[in-house]
Amino acid sequence: MEAAATHRSVARETLRLRGWSLRHIPLLFFLSPTIVALDTRRVVVRVPLNWRTKNHLGSMYFGALCTGADCAVAVLALRLLEGRRTVSPIFKEMRVEFLARAEGDVHFACEEGAQIQALFERAESTGERENALLRVAATVPEKLGAEPVARFEMTLSVKRRSASRP
């Protein structure tokens, strides 16, 4: 029963992500991301390898890979922002190391929930812009198992919202 509830929860979160992305970031919607796992500590987002995401060599285009990593951190950050609209996050920097060709659906895993939560709390308490370096690992489980095809380091920048902003 718990597995079925978890599946429904993940399916519901995927629908929320797609609805939000259609409204706010249509490019992300176009990639059809699916949430595989999500809690307050970690997220796994899957981006399918298809005609929308393939490059001329048949592997995932680097822009789709970067968008998948962005999506993973954003989903986790938005989950942690639920119920608190006092801070405004934005990405400041991204570094990536491509390790192998992504020749299948790519899973983007971010396990930085505690660091994101601490970042939000620092920004709320100081009122200053705060930054945190977050890591995302990209894998192609059906082809390479847990071996990463890319590693991302992304700097999330957060500032407390002004009182006049809704």
C-alpha cells in the first residue's frame, strides 16, 4: 500500500512540475521531465532521450542535460519553499563535467536538501544575498547503472524578498 501511495505522490508531483513549467518555463515543459523520487532531502528527475533531447550523435544534447540538472535543484528548492515565500532563489553559476555520452533516459539526482534548507534560513535571518554550491549527478541507469555520465555544480543564490513584493 505504501508503494502505491508513493507512486501516486510522485505522479502528482510530476503533474505539478509540468503544469508549473508550462506556465513559467515552457522549454522545461517541452523536455517532459518526470519526478522519480522526491522528499525534503533529495530528488531524482528523469528526462527522456527522444527527438526533443537528442543531438546529432544520438546522445542527449548538452542543453537538455543542463536543463535536467537545473530542474532537479529547482524541484527540490521549490519543495522546500512550500509555505514560505520569504526568499527568492535564482541560479548564479553552473559548472559541469561530462564523463560519458548519455545514450538513454537520464536521471538527475540532487541530495542537497539540508544545504538548501540552511541556505533559505541564512537568507531569511541575514536579509543578505546568500549562495550555496549544490551538486547534481546525472546517470543513465538502464545503460550504465549508477556510473555518472555528468556531474554538475550549481550555485543557488537566495535573497529575502522585500516586503512590497507579493
